Amino acid sequence: MKAINLQEKHAGFTKQWHPHRIATVDNMQVLIAKLLGAFVWYSPSNEDELFQVLKETLYMQFRDRTKIVKEG
């Protein structure tokens, strides 16, 4: 398996809210996207999801709580 530099991949595109596939691991896609401002998009699916924040803070609002995901 080849290591991926997330900062390099992130710097390689400018379009926001558009996921880019950067790898496939065990038949699972690894996507990266740039986010800015508020965006309502999430709907539950049968897939597991992982969010890693590379810069700033992501506020994930659920019906009953808000989760704060800081960079790193």
C-alpha cells in the first residue's frame, strides 16, 4: 500500500463541496473534499463514514446535539 499525503491531495483542487476519490481500500472509497460555510446534505446510508478535519473546525449538527470536530 502506498502512503498518501492528504495536504498534497487537498492542495490539488479548488472546487468546494465536491468529493474527490483519492484511494480505494478493501473495496471502500477514500474521499476528500473542501468545505466552506453551512451545508445541509447528510442522509443516513448503509456506509460507515469517517471525517478528518485538516484545517479549522467542522460543526456536525444532529437532531439532538452538535459535535465539534477540530483539525487533526
